[in-house]
Amino acid sequence: MWLGDFHLHSNFSDGKLSIPELVDLFGKRGFGAIAITDHLCEEKTLIGKAAKVLERTLTPATFPIYRELLKSEAERAWKQYRMVVLPGFEVTKNAIGQARSAHILAVGCEEWVSADQDALEIARAIRQAGGLSISSHLVPNGQLTEKKTLHLWNRKEELAPEFDAWEVASGPVIFDEVLRSGLPMIANSDLHHPRQMRSWKTRLECERHPEAILRAIRKQNLSFSFYEEPMALGSAILDRRTG
């Protein structure tokens, strides 16, 4: 049994740490798998263009560099820590209105997916590329001060068949509405800074191999644990098994 965190940001977008630093942060703590998921913002919107200027997003120019660094660090992580590093990104559709904002994790996906399309098309493109499509930090019940991304939650009946999981936790907060929804779930930190290690994580018992991990999440053979340092494996405040 081991812990995974599948929503991490590096300095390729708005994270504090480099990709090698993220690998060491989690590898030294005995994690079995992580996914690095930097923001991939819309290119045509004003907010998306601002993210590019501020270097808070992957771009067609930086994406190949990002992808190659993830590959090399995945090799190092396995040799040094026996930890799997999954490629990924967070398709980011930000708007002034909460009901129009949506963040979609592409975990295990190495192909560029344009954010300038509908959420339905994005989810299908991620799946077609072999990745997991995950609805990210929904905050439907207002428990966090971060900007809410309600678009996917407001369309959950329509979009449910297109998503492999919905985040039931973002950092230290459990979303009760998601927990009660019956939708497939995953718990992540949405880490941007090392101090955000204290958070809900996903607990898995499958082989430490990319395909086995993706399959376990799809089939919901997982549970959730609250990780709090300095303990390597935090106590399971919520022990929910699915599948």
C-alpha cells in the first residue's frame, strides 16, 4: 500500500519548485507515484494570454521541453526512489465568472490538448491520448478561498461519462458534496509550494507501473489518506474504499 498525489505544479507554470525538486520532495517521503500537472491555459482568451505573458502556463514552445524533462525525471525517480512519475498537465479555462471556469487534469497524457474548446471535447481528447480526465478542485460548497471552478460541476450529469474521476479533496479540504455524489473520486494536494504537502492523498495497492496506476484509478480501486508531516504515511482520517 502506498500514497500518490496526482496534481502538482512546477515552475513551468505557477509552482515554486522545479520538476527535479518535486521528484525529490515526494521521493524522499516514500510516495509510490506522482503526476506533475502544470497549467495549460487557453491561448485565445484575454486571461489565457495574460498567463502566457506572466509565464504561468505551458505553451507550444515550452511543452516539448516540459515533456522531455518529465521523461528524464521519471527515469531518475524510478531508479532512485522506485517512484512512478506520470506525465500530465491541467487544462485551464479561467473566466471572470465562476460558472464559466473549469480545470481539467490530464494524467498520463503526453500529447498537447488545446484548452480552447469545450470541456466535453477536452475530456474526450485526453482519453483518446490514453490519459485520465479528472475534474479538478470543484469547490462546490465554498470551503476554500481560492477561485471556484464551477463549470464542470454545474454540468456533472452531462459530463459524468466523460470523466475518469472528480477531485473529492483539494489540499486539506474534503468536498462533502462530491463525497456524497456517487461519482468516481480522487484526492490530491494541488501543490504549488512545499508547505502544501499537508493534504489529502490517494492510497493505492496496485503495482507501481503507469498502466496499473491508471487502471486502478479508472476502476476506483483506491482509498484516501490525510498526509501530515513528519509521518511518512499519514493516518487515514477518511478510509473509503471503492471498486
